[in-house]
Amino acid sequence: MDQSTEPFVMSNIKKLVIVLAGIVSLALGTPQSATAATSAGTVTVTPRIAAGVAHTVALKPDGSLWAWGRNDYGQLGDSSKIDSLVPIQIGTGYAAIAAGFHHTAALKSDGSLWAWGYNAYGQLGDSTTTDSLVPKQIGTGYTAIATGSFSTVALKSDGSLWAWGYNTSGQLGDGTTATSLLPKQIDTGYTAIAAGPYHTVGIKSDGSLWAWGSQLAGQPDGNFTTYSLVPVRLGTGYTTIAAGSYQTVALKADGSLWSWEPNNHGQLGDGTPSTSLVPKQIDTGYTAITAGSMYALGIKRDGSLWAWGNNLYGQLGDGTTSASLAPKLIGAGYMMVAAGDTHTVAIKADGGLWAWGNNYSGQFGDGTTTASLIPRPISTGYTVPDSVAPGIPSGLIVIPAGATQVNVFWTTPLDNVAVAGYKVYRDGVLVGSPTLTNYSDTGLTALTAYSYAVAACDASGNCSARSTAVSATTLAPRDIHLPTVPTGLTATAIGTTQIDLAWTPATDSIGITQYKISRRMYYPYYCPVCDVVAPLPTVVTLSGTPPATSYSDTGLSQASRYYYSVQACNAAGNCSAQSETVHATTQSIPGFIAIPTIYVTEGGITITSRAIIVTMLTPASVLDLRASVFAVAITPSSMGGKIYLLSSDGSWTPFTACASAAAAYSGKLDALVQLNVVPTLTDLSAWVGTSIYVGYGIGNTSAATCADMLNKATTAPPFTIH
């Protein structure tokens, strides 16, 4: 083929069009990025890989340059034109590389630019059109490079953009279509560049994206076939770019993936065969991208590799030759990837080199020309320094833990290798570097608001941006001292429904703010002892500084006994023990007859084996009075309606008159009076339907008490034997 006509022939053979983007990241530091300038204007050694149409070049960590594959124009740089099926060392001291159609360009760590291989259109930049079989120095002061099919673009440390080589489509951006044999300054202010066969794209320091040449999907006029001879602005917010044949892919600072192109092989990546003439968001979470001949690949922050587009030769690596309209997961653990014409090469975190796709010229470097539809391990020793920062920690929670401590918690973010630790910032100042996803910040000031943010870092020192700040306020100081117990508590009945309380104030170092008054009504049938010694339920809290030391408890029941205690509390929530318990009984309403209550306990299972115990609950108004308690049994009318009284010895005797009445109990009335109505298991079949009444009468003799009970009807409602 005549070299002078080769570009025009190749423009009609899509599968032979190649680009390798030289990429610089503003924020993410992607492993696919070209080298960035240091303050001295030099470049840092960053091992990289680049794929041409059928040759591959790579850097090792020591800066040595290795090349293999097709070599018909000297693109390997080993002074020959013999293809190599295995990597051969070309030189040392290199920091960045790029591969064009048949030529290679590289930067050394001192910023010097070198080029070799095919040079029919001046793409080497040495003022000639003579091929070079070995690296030839072109200039100095460079920080980034990118190669198109037959052109080269580069950035200098001052941000100036330079270009040279083939320019029929205006891909140099100098306003002409004339080929340039020497580097020519095009513009200034750039931080990233990428070159395709017919167009070039760049990112300026403000994040704006610019493009020139032909096939500018997304250019202002939206015309796919026209071109611009000078850079035109396409958008903003971008950090990383890659240019392929007929397509461009880019990343924004948030890791979102954008693409625009004719999409004739699904290289747009949006899941459809539709063309997009403007940048279209495809996916999220990416840190690196590369574009080849109508296909593209990207690495996400977790190290997973994704591919889409043309796959005729298995260059996607998914085990098929079918094109993919959307990003497809290929594998994990990747640090860097480069797309060629029909083959792909990548480096994993362990330094392993992998290749897949076409291998007709040995571009895999595995000693064969056998193609592969899936990633094939080739070699080792290509360790890539991790330059990808972890994701930003999310789910930040801050919880005050007392007056001098705040606990901070967050969720582990993604990283291509692993998160090694975190940086915790309080009010913008670094205060801790934990390795776990929590941190306790101590030694703080009480009742003070603090703002916290967290950044994640990996073992290589790459740190994410800080998370969104979250604030918390420390608590009041914890007073460990208890107030004194209130003393001198008195309870005085005022009428039938009110009891007045008063006590001596308690004392405390930070002041009394509350008194808690506890009350319990006298319910002896629950537990007569518990009513006195158990804690009483709080019924009212008096607040103030200081609170009152008296209280009128109203709405009570007449002729009822109530127990009270008081507890003092301070501002820290510390409370004293309860005071001594006192009681008072509300007055009775004149003429009121206090009716007792009974509580029946039955033993046994059937009526033929039954025991009965009755407990009388004495009204508070008659406690301690001299009285007698009677248990009266009245048989049903079917049994004659006979009346019996329970004697103190447990026997039942017929009732005839109060003069001879037998009492079940005589003496001062206790809170509870227990009567063994049927003390042992007994057959009560003959007593079914009998009603049992229990009551009391006041007096000094059984006859008097019996008469008093009958006159006042001071008996509880009866229960019936069933």
C-alpha cells in the first residue's frame, strides 16, 4: 500500500481505525490518566499500557519501557522491523506512553518527549517524514501525551496544548487542514487530552470540554459530517476523557459516565442502537475509561471492569463475539485498561498483565498469535501504583455520648483495592485516623455543637473527598451527686376528699428542680405489707427553681387511707431516695355505712371436693374498732331457706336469734379477716345454691355486734356455692 494514500483508505475501513487516548484526571486520579505535571514541571513515573492497531507498549514500575506485537514501521522501537511475540525492553526512565496506528510516543520522567515508528505525516514531530526504528527525542517540558491514528498531541507544564502530524480533518485544531511536521502550539489552559483518528478532545482547568476535527458528535451545529478546525466548547464539569474511532467517552467528577457517537456498533453504551449527538449519561461509579475502534471499556471504583460496543474479535472479553449495547461486567481487580483496534490489554492490582481479542501479530505478548475471547494472563511485574481514591464515606451518624464525647459512625465506601483507614475531621480540623468505620471523639466541652466529616484513604495514600458534614451537641455535665432526702413529711386529712402534704426542703450542690410525690391508696387485699414498704407510684411532679414544698392532694375517696412519700431531683436528673412513708385517712361522710369487700378462694376441682376460704377486706373507717365478723349461710328455698352461722371453731350452727349468735371472729378489726368457710376438701353437693354472706358489727358482745350488723346491713354482697 502506498503510504501517501493509507489514511484515506483506512478512513473507510472502520476496523482498522485506532485511537489511544492520553487522559488526565482533575479529581479522580484515574489509573488510565496521562501523567500530571509536578511543581517542577516534570512527570511522575506512572506505569501504563497502550495499544496500537497491532502492537502494545507498557511501562514497568522501574520506568522501563517494553513493547511487543507488530513492528513493520519500527513502532516497537527496538531498531528493527521484526514483529515480537513477547515483550522486549526498549529503554528506561519513561513515565507515560501512547500508541497510534503505527507509531509510539512516550514521556520520560524529566519531561522529555520521545517518538518512533511510522512518520509519513510528521506524527513523530521531528520535522521529517522519515520513520524511526528507535526512540527519538522531540522536545522537553511535556507532561501529557495522546496519539491519534497519524497525529500526536501533548501538553506542557504551563497547560499549553501542542499538536502535529496528519490534519486533513482539522484534528490538530490550528485552524487549517495542513499537516504539521513539528509540534505547533494550539491553545492554553488544558489539563487533559485525548485523540481519535479524526478528532481531538481536551479538558481545560475549569472542567470545560473542548473538541475539534471531524466526527464531532455533540458539536454546536449537531452535524455529524462537518468538522471544526479550532477547538469548540461542548460542556463543563468533566475530569477524564477518551477518544475512539467515531466516539468519545468522558467522566465527570461524580464518576458518571458520558458518551456521544454515531453508535453503529453499540459503542454509545446506552443500551440502544440510537445515535446521540450530545453527551449522554450512560452509567455511574467509574474512575477510568478507554476507547478503541468502535468499542470502549471502563473501570469502576471497586476495580470491576466493564466493556461495551463492537466485539467482532472478542475485544470486549465476555467470551463472545457479539456486540454489547450497554456496559457488561468483564471481571474484577483491574487497575488499568487500554483499548486498541481489535485487542485489549489490562493490568490488575497484583501487577499481572492480561490481554484478549485479536492476536494476529502477537500483540498479546504471550509468545503466540492465538486470539482469546476472554482475558488471558500474559505476564507479571507491571504493578500499577494505586492512584484511585476510595469513594466518599456515606451514612454518617454522630451521637453525643455524654458531656465530653461524641461517637461518629459511617459506611465503608468502595475502592479498587481496599480502604486502609479514615480521616475524621471536627470543624474542619483532623482529629483522628481510625481504621474502623467508627470513631470516639473525647475531651470535648459540654453543651457545645461540633461538626464532623470523614474521608476514606487507601494504602497508597489516596484519600477521598470529605463526606457531608453532620453536627451534634454534647450533653450537659453529668452530676454524680444525689440530693438529700426530703424530711419532715406530714399528711393531714382535710375533709372527705383532700389530704395536705408538707415537708422540709432537700438540698443539692446544683439545686433542686423537682419533687416527685408518690401515693398509694390502702388496698390491703393486694399485700398489706407491700403497701408500706414497696416504692409508691409517682402521681405528681412539682417543678421549679426551687419547687414548692407542699401539695394538696384532692379528689380522693372518703373514709380511705392513703400512703405518701416524696423524692427530690436536681437538674442533672439525679434523684434522692424516697422519704419516709406517711399516711392519712380522709374523713367519713356523716351517716355513711362502710360496706366490706370479700375475696373468695376456692380449692379443689369439683363440687364433690371443694374447700372455701373467704377474706373480708375491712373498710379503713372502721379499722381497729371492737367488732365481730359473721359468716352467714342461707340455703335456697328448695332446701327450706335455713340460716347457719360459722363459729370460731369452724363449725356451722343454726341461727335462731342474735342473743345466741356465734361469731366467726371477735376483737379489733384488722385490715384482713380470713374465714375458713370450708377448711378442708368437702363434698358440697348438698349445699349447691347456698348463699354465703360475710359482714361485721360494732360492739362489745356477739349479741350487740350481731344486732349492729343486721341494723346497718354491713355485709358484703353474697357469693353462691356452685
